[in-house]
Amino acid sequence: MKPKKNPHRNKNKDPVGNLSKTPPNQRIQKLLAHAGIGSRREIEQWIKDGKVILNNKVARLGDKMQPDDILKIRGKVVNVAKRLNVSTRVLLYNKPAGEVVTRRDPEGRPVIFTQLPKMAVGRWITVGRLDINTLGLLLVTNNGELANRIMHPSAQMEREYAVRVLGKVTDAILKNLSQGVMLEDGMAHFDSIRSAGGEGANTWYRVAVKEGRNRIVRRLWESQNLVVSRLIRVSYGGYQLPENLKARTFLELNSKEVDDMLRSVDLEPESQSRDAARKPHYNKRKKVRRGRP
């Protein structure tokens, strides 16, 4: 698949989905996540902090709501029905080292969200995170419920990484990393590990994990007194980082690919309510004024 020189963008509005497919009277955090207002974890925290008002009452975890109920978040009215009427979108983003996965950075470092297309309704939500020094594939969507289901431990989504390791890697170390080692937050292991060539300071491995604990790949190698000098996520849940996708650019999945992803986590496909002719496209590489790695 080759990138288009002048990718088409809909600058006026987002593709429209089908609100009737959204079941009514759902738990508030689930419905708001589906509407792309935030990840389910974020929304649950807002509710705990008393920042969500439902029909003039402070919302509680487990409260149910209809799409047309009156909702306020941090004092602002949110039109949930309008947000639910937007189709699911998914981007494969190639994150470079030196870029942070946050909306604002107090240190002024580049953030991934400035590289993504603007939406008239809703917002982008990342499926997990990559730390500042890790590069590669990052899934991004406007459907918070989709993001939540992909990240949930029960989904057992495999993440594969290319790792450059400094230090001597013995058979005993490989056995430890495969069978499991005790980290500060419990036992962890690689689901698969294999040599990817190189020697000395340029020794590479391919490893896979099915959990998203913070910095788990680095911490596993460090537990064996080794140093990770380069870490690249090359796939997530079977979605590969395209070889011709440059850093700070994205590929948007088409309708069929989005529907396949929705089905994979038991969510309703949306192709009947979208433009079936919509094709994936690449964005143009943007210049970053500061912090280029």
C-alpha cells in the first residue's frame, strides 16, 4: 500500500454513524467512553472526583443514562447523543522517540495529538501508551469503548516489540524471561522471545507480551542486568506497523478494517452506516519545530 500524495480529508465534519445501534440505558462510564469523551478509566476517575453531573445530580459509578439525558462534565454541558452519532475511526500512528503520549506537556515536548487530524466532534483516544523513548505503532481511535476492550487484560491482545539489548544474553537469561521473573508489581514473562540478529552493541530480539503493564518490556530485560538501548513496537493485536509509514505519520483504517476490529472485541460493526468506498490514507509528514529526536 503506497501513501497518496494528496490524501483526502473531510475538514467540515466527521463521518456519521448510526445512533440507533447504541443500546439505551447503559452505565454512564461505558456510554461516555463509546461516545469518545474519554477512556473508561478517565471517565471513572472524573465520576469519583464529582466532576460529572447527570440530570442535575452528581453521578456515581454504576449510574445508567440515556443518550439524551442532560450531562455536564467540569461544568460544561456535553451533547452525548451528537457524539454517539459519529462513526468509529482508527489510526495506526508511527510514534518517534522523544514524543510524549499526552495532550499537553508542561515541559513543552512534542505530543502525538498535534500530529493527528482534527475532529469537529469527539476526540482521539490512545490504545495504551508508549513511553517517551519507545517508538513504533500506537493505535488511536475516537471510540473509547473500543479502546477499553482492546486494552482490557481479558482481550489477551499480543504486543510485539523489536528490542536492541546491551550486554551478554545467555541461554539462562532467555529461559528466565520466558518462564517468568518477579518484578516490583508481580510475576511477568515474555510470551515469545527470539533472536533477530546483530552482535555486540547491536544485538536485536523480537519479544511479545499480552499485558500492558508500565514499561514491562524494559523492566523484564533490566531484571537480568541488561540495558535496552532501542525499543520499537511493531504490532498490536495483529495490526502491524506498515513498513512505509514514516515517523509522525498515520494510516487510517477503512470501514471494513474498522468493522473487523470492532467484531474482534464483540462490538457491533458499523459499515452499513458508513461510506463503504472510504479508503485508508496516509497523512503528510509534519514538521516539528522543537524536540525532534
